[in-house]
Amino acid sequence: MAVVAVIAVCVVLAFLVPRPSRHPERGTQRTLGAGARAGGKAPGILGRLFSKPFHTGSRAVSRSGSAGRRSRGRMPL
């Protein structure tokens, strides 16, 4: 649920203010990266299982931010 909220905020921020939206996007990716690194320290296959949601969330945040900036660039104004 929190990932969905973060993605929505990234899309809205990237659409309204494209250049300043990169700072919150990078902060979110840094936080998710820390979670992925912590989950990856579990032994064996558990490390991959625990870190996978964080990698998926980071990828989704990146895609949503770029989609918002891309749609803003396509606006006629």
C-alpha cells in the first residue's frame, strides 16, 4: 500500500514540477535500496526473496517518475 502511495506521489510530482521531482524520487530509491540490501543479507534463497519487493518497488518508482516527466513533455503548453 505504501509503495502505491509513493508511486502516485512520484507521478504527480513529476508531472507538476519535473525537475525538482528528482530529489524525492532519488530519496525513495535510496530508502528502497537500503531495504533491499538489508533483506539481501539473509542466507541463501531467502536473501533474494526478502530483497525482491524492494527491487520491484524501486523499479516502479523509477518508471512512474519517468512516465510523469514524459507525459509533461508531451503537453502542448
